[in-house]
Amino acid sequence: MIDFTGQQLAEITGGTLTDCDYEIVLSVPGFYVDSRSPIQNGIYVALVGEKVDGHIFLSDVQAAGATLAIVAAGSSAPVPEGFPLLHVLDPLIALGQIAHWVRINVLKAQVIGITGSSGKTTTKDLIAGILGQYGRCVAPPGSFNTEVGLPLTILSADAQTEFLVLELGMRGIGHIATLCEIAVPDIGVVINVGSAHIELLGSIENIAVAKSELVRALPVTGLAVLNQDDPFVARMSEGLKCSQLTFGESQGSDIYASNICIEPDGTTRFLATNRDDSHPVHVQLVGEHYVANALAALSASVAVGVPFETACKFLSNVNVVSKWRMEVTEASNGVTVINDAYNANPESMRAALKTLAQLGSRGPRRRTWAILGEMRELGEYSVDAHDSIGRLAVRLDISRLVCVGAATKVMHLAAANEGSWGEESVWVSDIDGVLTLLADELQPGDIVLVKASRSIGLDRVASEVLELSLSSVVEDFELGIDREQGAP
């Protein structure tokens, strides 16, 4: 809960109040941009999106009990009678201005900013999972990493918050710098630099420049947490005036991992070392690639004062909550589903395929399915990227590769032409084609990975596979009838 006077809100934003006393004190439980939110006593920010103008919902939020709405001064939408409004030039900018004011004038928390081409949300969840066991921690749900989500996260904290964990996305040069102006982070964590969004920036080097804006924005008293294993991230240390803490799998890092072991369920154990202090860690995530995220989380936790042994212990307790990120479900029909359909880029696609191969090879060998859709925002790199993923699926001996959508034809052709593969790779035009294929050929004991850029909508495949009726083959499976590997 944060208290504002009407006068303060007007001064912060340069706006004008109507039907609201400038001297009134508003005790605000939260700010909202969705009129369907539980908005009682909150402040509604009417944003204009590509498809929907938030101003048309003013009557709805008034009826829901909103105490005030922030609106564009030039909006022609109908205004409910008697509803207190703050008229500003741009509600989105006003949201950031209010969040920045709260960050500077209300919050006492240490603010941790996280960026990277992949794994931001997972790292955020791991850090918040550790710090939430140590003190009062606020972190965004899901991927609230834009000029909308980041201010809303700041405004969900209050004076009692001890740790504020923020995720910073990137849509171009200067975007992260703008988010940093709002958030003023004390600690900046850079996980990696990859090809996600390369269509926007043209090169990995430009992506590295954009990601480095986080650590360049840190004050002299701040701390940069850098992945020493990523050469683009490691070079961000050059010229920094703040302190630095490095992590990685090499013993040259301040905090590093050794004795990495993959459990039968795909989770990872390793020995974490901070200089001469070592403790075992169990990462409750499926995939060896999450070791880097875990090391970043340990480093950030140490940076805010958590004892290293405590951080290692707490990390082992963390169960990541953000959905559709290597989310493993053992279905009642005997199929294991790995739902990683939130997003995809070449780096995360390779990591997911390697994890699928590892899971399939453990114990009695199981048939593996990779249901892959397009990786978007790759521009001129798209063909080569999809080609390389198709070839990798063959080299990892994935049992069946299902390529979904026009952009994945090159992936299918690359797989079909690689080595001695026969009909293990198939291309289908849409999700319905995937479901038809799986309904005909999926068998109990199979492991199914579903991954694509979020806009492709492959999460539907994951959910429907869990509901597929496999009664005829389930009966055979339960009777212990062996199946030849790769048979339909």
C-alpha cells in the first residue's frame, strides 16, 4: 500500500485532476492496466494498445471500485460522471514517472535488474525464490519486462519491501537504458547475449551493446553480476566504474560450478564455490543449461547480503513458477510432456533439444519427439538458424522431429538430408496437423518436447497431448509388451 496525495500525482506527471481534491490522500493497493483486474481502491491506467483503447473501459473500472483513472488528455472516450481522473499527455509515460518517484522516495529495497537474451524469467524466479526465503521480496509474475510491466512491478512494492527483483527486456538500442532510468537498479545481472531479436538489431555485437546498458546504468556504488563464460558478457566489465562479481563454470569466476551431475528426472546437482567456500546445490529445473541461471541467482543473492551457504540451501528449495518454460508433466496417458512453448531462439532451442535427448537416453531408452515451431525475429539469419536446428535434432538422435509451419520447412529438409535419417522428420502446416499425427502415432512412454516462439501458439499442443486418449496402446504398455525403438 502506497499513499499519494492528488497534488503529488499531478506534480509527478505534470497532469491535471478532475473530480478529485488535490489534498485528498489516496491509499493505493496497486496500479492496473487491465480493467478485469481486482481493482478495488486501485488506480487504473488507460493505455492505448494496437488493438484496444483502455479508455473505453472507464465505466467498468469505476463500477469495479477504482479510486482514480489516469487518462490521456486528448482522449475522446466517454467519461463516467463523477469519476476522479488524472489527465496526462501520455498515460504510459505517467506510469513510468510514478514508478520512478516511488523507487526514489518510498522504496528502501535493494533493486536487482536482470537481462539476457534467454533465461531472464527463470533467473528472476530463482533469485526471487532465494530472497523470498530470506526477507520481503517482490518480483514480477511471468515476464513483466517492458515499459508497462516494469513500472507495475515497482508499484507493487512498498516501504517494507527489502528486495525488488526486476526483469528488463530489450526491443532496441536505448530501451534498457530507459527502463533503468525508471528503476535505478543497484545490482545488474547479465546472463547471456544470443541471437534473440537479431532481426531488430542486425548483429550479436549490437545486441551486446543493448544488453550492456543495464550495467552501464549502475551507480559507482552498484554491482555488476556478469557471466564469465559468455565472451560478450565478459567484455561488459571493461570501463565499468562499479564493483563486479562474475559467475560461470570456469574456476576463474568468482562463483563457479563443478561436479555437475544430471539426475534421472533431468534436474541438476552441482557443487557451487564462492572463492574457497563450497556447498552442494540441487536445481529443481529440467536441463543442464539452467546451471548458468542458478549461478546468476546465487551471485545476485550474495550481492544483496545473503550468506553463500544459505543461498545454496535456499536455491535447492526453489520451484520455478513461470509457466511453459521446460515445464515437465507426466500425463495419465503415459506420455511425458516438456512444455517449453513460451518462447524460442537458437540458443534456447539447442538447450531444450539436448535436454530431451538426455531424458530419452536415461534408463530404458524412451522414444523422443521434438515438436518445433518457428523461431521468430531472426531476420536474414532465420534460414541458417532453422537449418542448424534440424541437423542438431539428427545428431542428438531425436526419434521424431515434427516441424510446424511454413518457416520450419528448411528445418525439416535439413534433418531429412542429414545422415541416414529416413522418415523420422515430418513437416506439417499447422497445429491441427500436429495433433492428428500425435493421436495416430504417440505411445505411452514417449517424451514430447513442445517449443516455438510464443506467437506460434504451440502451448495448445502441449495441453492437448496431456488429454489424448491412448487407451489401446496404454493397455499394451501396462501389459509390458516391448516396443521397438522408433516404431510408429
